[in-house]
Amino acid sequence: MCIFPIFIFVVCFPSLLLSESFRSLQLPPNAFGPESIAFEYGTPRFYVGVADGRILQYNGPRVGFLDFGFTGPNRSKKLCDGTTNPDLGPVCGRPLGLAFHYSENKLYICDAYFGLVVLGSAGKQADQVSAAADGEPYRFCNGVDVHQPSGNVFFTDSSAVYDLRNASKALDNNDSTGRLLMYETETERVRVLMKNLSGPAGVAVSQDGTHVLVSNFIGNNTIRYWLQGPRANTYDSINIQERPDNIKRTPVGDFWRAAAAVKQAAQTQSLVAVGQRIDGFGRVSQTVNLEAWYGDRLISEVQEFGGELYLGSRFTPFVGVYRF
Ligand SMILES: *[C@@H]1O[C@H](CO)[C@@H](O)[C@H](O)[C@H]1NC(C)=O
Ligand SMILES: *[C@@H]1O[C@H](CO)[C@@H](O)[C@H](O)[C@H]1NC(C)=O
Ligand SMILES: *[C@@H]1O[C@H](CO)[C@@H](O)[C@H](O)[C@H]1NC(C)=O
Ligand SMILES: *[C@@H]1O[C@H](CO)[C@@H](O)[C@H](O)[C@H]1NC(C)=O
Ligand SMILES: *[C@@H]1O[C@H](CO)[C@@H](O)[C@H](O)[C@H]1NC(C)=O
């Protein structure tokens, strides 16, 4: 891209022209890997799910993170708190996607081992909403979003074969047994919208409820599935990008998506974390490169709040906050 020297500065280092800054909100010492972030309606208070199965509530810099809830019905604090042992996941739980239904004050959680669960405003133990659809249990519940007017919940099951502990095998085998699902609050039933997806991870419904975006982490693409209108029940692939993960709506109706970009060195290629602002057509209007703060660790979430980007990652002991 940097062909004309005179443009090198502007094209290659645009971030130097902006006042970019980064801070990290450290989790408590025994917590790790905030995969996803959900803000309460209109307040800076937010929630994250961590590796040992807890959901933590962030109460500002003075109080920091407090225990709020957990997903595993048999979770023991003694056994689970502070663990990063993936083999305890089926007991301790692993909350991945989080999304509020604001009017009901419900926090929906996609737990990698316990499927779709929900927490009320008192926190503590989550209740199961759905563990299977069409007779097939969720193996790897991952992303979730709520259509606020209807309360319908969209979520992904990344694979019918591999669970979170075996995610690298799913990658190596190009697994394509993932599903996009919808929990309809009115009927309390789950509908399978799409199957045979290649590592569906993030999901976000459009503000007008006409379509939903779903990212295929293994397949490196993002799909748009139509819920209403002349193209209802059809889909198209709208964007190709390495390792797309969670997708979150912005206040103006487009989206931020976590993903990776290929970094080319002399003999090697590696992946670095990026956040991308995309519209419902998959067009990228902004890309922020986060390598300076994340190195070779990928991120799983980018969410805009108060003019800043809040960043989740399974590989960090903090929530990043990026200002630009
Ligand atoms: C929780 O424990 C009960 C009683 O031991 C058992 O029946 C149930 O299967 C356990 N549930 C999970 C999800 O492990
Ligand atoms: C997933 O991992 C667990 C333990 O790490 C193992 O017992 C199980 O067989 C694996 N399943 C698959 C489908 O790879
Ligand atoms: C998975 O897909 C990639 C890209 O298309 C390909 O290079 C690789 O060989 C595939 N792996 C398997 C096990 O099919
Ligand atoms: C589609 O997914 C189902 C499981 O959900 C699996 O049994 C089937 O083999 C998959 N088909 C293809 C073509 O991958
Ligand atoms: C997805 O992107 C990764 C990283 O560039 C690559 O290794 C992999 O082969 C790609 N997979 C597919 C199915 O295109």
C-alpha cells in the first residue's frame, strides 16, 4: 500500500495523527479471560464472564470488579474460583457471550458448557433457558445478542462435535457443524436458523430487526441472515476477515467486530488483534490495530461505550479500554 513516500506517514501511521490511548481495567488476581462484555442500560456499569465460570460486575475504578453470578448448577467456589484448568469447564462453567434484555433486566449468557442461561438483577446462580435444539445438545455455546423490542435472543453454538477444550481440533479440521439459533420469548422455543456453519462465534441483530450478522471464526467470514422482508430465511456472506469473533451494535446502528489481521514478516506470518467497524453490508469503515497492547494475543470483543472501545479477550487478565 505504501508506494508513494510522501503518503507513507498518513497511510501507514494514521494512528500517530490521532490522540490514541489505552488503559487496562485489571480483573481481580484470581480472574482471567473476559471474553465478552455487557453494559447495563445507559450506565458505565458492565459485566464480564471469566475462565473460572464467574460473571463479574465492574463498579468503576474505586470498587473494581465484584462477583455477580455463575453458570454451573453444581459450581463449587472452593474448586472453581481462580481456576484456568479447561478440564474443570464442564463443572465450573465458562460464560462466553453476554447480552442484556434491558426492559426485563435479564442478562442472557451463552455458556460454553451449559448452553443458554439467564441471570436476573440479583445475580447468583443462572437459570437454564435452553440446552438443546432439534434434539441436538449445544456443544459450544459462544455468542449471544438480544433484539430489544421483541426480547428474542440470538445465539451461536460453535460446533456440534468439539467443545471449548477441543477448539484447536475444530480449527485443524475446519469443523462446519455450528448453528445459529433464536430463542423466541413469546413461545419459549428455540429455532435453528442456520446449521453447518464453520465456527460461528459472534452474533448481532440489526437495530431494525430485519437481519442478523454471524461471524464464522473458522471460516474467516461474516454472514448476514435475513429475518424479514423479501429475502427472509436466506443469507449471504458479506465480509472476509481472519478470525472474526464477537460483533456488537453501536449506538448509531452499525457494528464493531473483533477479528485478526495477518502480519507479514520476512519469512513468517502471524495474526494480530484488530477491531473493525462494519455496516450491515459488511463494509469496513474503520480498523484499529491493537498489536501494541496485545502482542500476539487475539481479542474476542470490541464494544463502543461513551466514545471509547471496550475490549474483551480470552487471553488477558484485564478489560482493555481504547480511546481514539
Ligand atoms: C449436579 O449434581 C447433581 C447431583 O449430584 C447431578 O444429578 C447433576 O447431573 C449435576 N449437574 C451437572 C450439570 O453436573
Ligand atoms: C475434548 O477434550 C476432552 C478433554 O480435554 C476429551 O476428553 C474429549 O474426548 C475431547 N472431545 C473431542 C470430541 O475431541
Ligand atoms: C482447512 O481449510 C484451509 C483453507 O481452505 C485449508 O488450507 C486446509 O487444508 C483445510 N484443512 C482440512 C483438514 O481440511
Ligand atoms: C452438518 O452438520 C451436521 C451436525 O449438525 C453434521 O452431522 C453433518 O455432517 C454436517 N454436514 C456437512 C456437509 O458438514
Ligand atoms: C482462516 O485464516 C487463517 C489465518 O490466516 C488461515 O490459517 C486459515 O487457513 C483460514 N481458514 C480458512 C477456512 O480459510
